[in-house]
Amino acid sequence: MAAMSFFSVIERYHEHESVIHELLDSILLGLSDATLFQNGLSDKVFSELAKSYPFVQLLYLLDQDGMQISDNILVLNQKVNRSNYGLNTDRSHRPYFTGLIHQQGKRYITSPYLSNTGAGLCISASRRLTNLAGKTEIVVIDINLTQLIEFMMGDSARRKMMPIFKGVYSFIVLGLFVLVSVLMWTVIKDIYVLFSQPANHDPLLPFGIIIFLTLALAIFDLGKTILEEEVLMHKDIFRHSSTRRTITRFISTILIAISIEALLTMFKASLGEKQYLQPAIMMMLAVVGLLVGLGIYVYLGAKAEKLLTQNQQHRYNRTSG
């Protein structure tokens, strides 16, 4: 549940590029009045914009030569602040200006790029408008791409709860690791007994040691999986592959643990403990069943996701074409 990686953000952007462009078109259309940037009373408009579209970060106005003629209108935490930092700055070399000029269209949206303000991935959108004097001016908005994707996917509320989720998962992982420590301490004590009293120890003691080691391995692997999947790594809950990966790792851990336990139980049966024969066979059958079921699940899940991806790509090609 870490933050989305740049790769995931760009991948999502290309999947929904046409919808994103339509959304930005609607925002630019609402800002097509040049007087909004000169009138301080219009901050209420920008404040409402910030509440409706929390991914908008910066707005400003350029003249027809690419010179910034308005203050920077910063949108941070749904609050609007004006700054004259960028006033009279030449932005004629920037892609949102050159692309608009070369394209000869009413608006232009850049490809994703890394913001030089440290805000991560962003895109900029520009649109031509005409002021009261009849001169051409260009309104520019900078968009935080990660926040835009979260907004479109309805993921903003879950993001706010992430620190709590991470805390709970971290506490659970800590408990699992403590249990592993207890099992390992038991193993150490049994190994000490095994070597210090070789004549008096229980013949099945080595099997008990292996069982405790196996349980410790399985529990440690489970805790490691939870730590990686839910705390350290980004998990895209909208992709079935993320859920499939978690389930596959979890079931694989169980398969390894049960397989070792079945093998040890079979060894016990071969040493004369006939009552362990049937449980060993049942455990081996359970392993086979889990393995077959996991294979079917992975195959069908991958096939279904491939069909969904092809369908989305077909829709995108049809829309962009």
C-alpha cells in the first residue's frame, strides 16, 4: 500500500487518456475568462475549483508571445494562494506553449513529465482565449498526475486511511515475527537436548524440531508477504494481477508448509507409527488439490485480465481514432 509508482501512474494515464483530456477540456473551458487572473475577487472561483478538482496545482496566464502576465495561482490543500514569483517569466520554450502554437488548435495537453518543483509526475494543459481588448492570451494549468488518477479511480478516501492500514498490518507482522522467535527458541532448546542427552531423548524429537522449523518458516514467509504487499510495495487494488499475486504467494507458503508436514508424517509412518499413514496421505492429497486449484485460478485470472486489457485498448484506439 505504498504510493503509486511512476510506472503505474503513466500506465493508468494511457489507459484513460481520452477521458482525462475531456476532463481537462472542461476545466480549461471554465477558466476561459482572462479577467479571472487579474481580479483578486475571483479567488472564490479558484477555491471552488480546488475543492472540485483537488489535483489542480497551479494556474497562470501567458500572453501570445509566451510571457507570463499573471501571478502564479497556487492550489495547496484546497486553499488558494497568489504569488508573483513567475510574473514576467518567459515561458515560450515550454512544451505547453510550443505545442499549442505548432498545433494551431484551441488547447494542448502535454505528455506526463517530472515536475521541477518536486511534486512528482504532472501534466500541463493550455488553452487559447481572447481578452476584452481582443488580444490572444493563453491559460495554463499544472496537474498532479498521481492525484488525478486517484481522483478518477475514486481512490482518494482510501489514500487518507493508508497510514492506519499500514499501522495495523505492521502490528500484525510484528506479532507473526514474535511468534517465529518463540518457535525458533523452542527449536534451539530441543537441539540442545538432542545433543546434550543423545541416549535419553525421544526418537521423534528430530521430527518435532523439523516441524517447529517448518512452522517458523511458513509464518515468517507469511509475515514477509504481508509486509511487502501491504506496507512496502504499492498494491493496485483495481488490477486483478495484484490480488492474484498476493493470493499466489500466500497459497504457495501454505503449500510448502503442508508438503513438508506431509513428508515428515510419512517418515513417521515408515518408522512404525502406522497411525500417521492415513493423515500423511490426506495431507498429500490436500497439497495436490491446492496446487491444481491454484493453477486453475492463476490461469483463468491471467486470461480474464488479458481480455480486459485488450478490451480497454480497443476502446482507447476507437476513441483516439
